[in-house]
Amino acid sequence: MCERNPTLSAEKAAPGIAKEAIALVRALYAVERQGSNTSVEDRLRLRREQSAPVRAELREKLFDWKEQLLPKHPMAEAIKYALGHWNELNVFLTDGAVAIDNNISERAMRRVVLNRKNSLFVGNARGGRTAAILANLTSTCRRHDIDPQLYLTQLLVALPSLRVSDLPGWLPDRCKATQKARLAALNNHTPQA
């Protein structure tokens, strides 16, 4: 009987290879932690200096391991998958703004998947459109570190007095920029003790 998770199957079938591969991947993430609070340019430079050699070593080992294993071996299939997506797995080495993984988007999609069942009962197309707009707004708020409930409360309070031309200023990213500017202005006008 097949196991549900092929990665676990591959790991059990070739624990030595799995341990070595995981150590190299951990080294890549260590570089990411080191560059997490740096500029995009500095992160890219750090990746090119430190991650690129680790990535090259990993690729070389993947080819070596592939030669050692039978084609239908679970680890050989995992290696084939990694090599088949090698370009996509290495985009982070070409752009410092690109994350090493897609965990952020996976977490964002989890909300969509969890909401899918509830969306079956929106009532009609108009309700579905409204639900999609609200989901988009709350996801955008989370992406910009804005409390969605506070944002929507402020928006709903202000909405009756807004003109249509004022609405773009209430988009979460612009709203946050406006709040930052207001705070900076207040800090500049605060008397020093």
C-alpha cells in the first residue's frame, strides 16, 4: 500500500540521502535568516555569495544520487521532481525581493480554501462578488500588517461622507502610507522635553 505523502516515503527509503539534502536546504535557509533584515540588493548579494555555492553543491549531489538509485525508487522520484523544477526553485538567486519559498502565498491560499465551502452559500452572484471583494480587502490588509477589523471599521465609519474620488485613498496600502505620514508629522511637531 502506498503512503499518502511521497516525501515521507522517500525519506524513509533513503534516510542518508534525505539527511544530507535537508542539511543543504537548512544551509540555504540560514543564509535567508542572515539576510532577512537587509535591503533587496544586499540580500541578493548575500545569496549570490553564500547560497549559490550551496545550491550548486545540492544540484551536483542530486545528479549523483539520481545515478545511484533505481528510477522508481521514491527518493529518485523526489530528485527527479526537484531537478525538473530547478529553474523555478532558484528564482530567489536572481531577485533579492523574491522569497526562497512560497510559504506566504500558501498561507494566503489556505484562507481561500477554507472559505470555499462557505462560499457555496453566498446566495447569488452579487453576494459572491461582495464576498470576493471583502476577502481581497482583508488579505491585502494582512499583507500590509493592518488589522482588517480596524481597517473595515474605519472605512465603514468614513464611507457615508466620502466622495467616489476619495475611495482609492482608502485602499489598505495607501491608507497605511497616509497613517505613517500623519504619525511622522505628529512626531515632528511634538515639543521636545
